[in-house]
Amino acid sequence: MTAGILPQKENRWTVRILSTGGVFSAAELKRIAGLAERFGSGHVTATSRGTMEIDGIAADKLDGLLDAFHESGLRLGGTGATVRSITACKGTACVHGAFDVAALAVRLDAAFVGQPVPKKFKIGVFGCWNSLGKACSQDVGILPAGPGTFTLHMGGMMGRTPQLGIQIGTPVPAARLFEVIEYLLGVYRRQGEAGERFGRLLLRRPELAAQIQRDIVSLCN
Ligand code: SF4
């Protein structure tokens, strides 16, 4: 199945459109609206990860939509066993935001979104601890620590059996953040079973979770 295409009831289809950190330009929104009117139900659904979905697409209109999509400059994705779209808060503009959340989300998107993993992997970035709960429900949740450093939570998830992420016991300097996420993705790819979420792997292998904590301390110091 092509990334970003989901089956619906009654032989209809949905396409999921990636934003960058939850942001679409007004021009992109107009293009999405036009495609929804031409090929879908005329409705657009906003998702919790900042993507947009055009739904109600009849099977015989799907190919036409995909052709139109390729010319639109929009990105399909956010499905399957991949790193999913980056969730980001409004911390760039919000009075509580401690750093430029949108800029970091753009860089995280470019570095990681769409990479293959055993199940799916969700990264969220938030400008203050008001979103601790959201950070704890990501595979990697990023919050501000001191100046130029971040606090990470790993292995959180929602779904049928939600679990809170585990706080990584050392602040992660901004200069090491991408290296740490690469390392976590590498552990997940090497040690995770097909279909297993990262959080389940950490629960199943507590010694691995402890080793990760030690390795990140080494990476960051
Ligand atoms: S998490 Fe904090 S910085 Fe981000 S939007 Fe909420 S209050 Fe603002």
C-alpha cells in the first residue's frame, strides 16, 4: 500500500497529507480543499499529529487524485511502519515557549520522517512542560531543560494499552539531540520484533532500557 493511503468502509479511501510540524501554508490548505471537493467527500479532517485527511474517495477516483497530488507539491505519508509526522506545539509563538519549536520540528521532519521501523515511531516536540503528558505519550518526547538542552522521554504510547514514556536521566544538549534520536531508532530497528512498538520493547527488555540510559549519558557527556 502506498504511504498515506488508507482504506475506509464501503470501498472508499482516505489520503493522509503530511504537514511540517503541524503547519500548512494558506496556499497548501486551498490546494487540499480543492482536491477534497474534486475527489473526496468535500470534507477535510485534521488529525492529532497535525496531518490532514481527505476522505470518502471512491475507488475509481483514487488514481486521479494521486495524479493530481503529484503535481500539488503536497506530501502523502504518516502511515505504515515508519517514523510518523512530527507533533509540535505552538512554542515558537506561545509566550511559554522556551525555544523555536517550529524550527526544530522542520529539522526533525527532514531527518527522520518516513524512515522504516518495526512498527511506528512518533516524535513530539514541545516548548514547555505544560505538555508533559503529550511528551510522555510519544516514542520520543522532547521538552526544554536548561538553556540549549532538552529533556527526553522515551517509549511512550497511546493505543489500546497506553503507557507513559520513561524520562532519560540526563539532559540532552541540542548538539547531541539528533545523534541520540538516531541511536534510539537504531536500537529499535536492531532489537524490536516486527510489529512491536518501541515502548513494548523497553517493557519486555528492562536491561535494554537501562543500557540505553547509560549509553545516552555517554553520548551526552
Ligand atoms: S506546550 Fe507550552 S509552549 Fe507549547 S503551546 Fe503549550 S503552553 Fe505553549
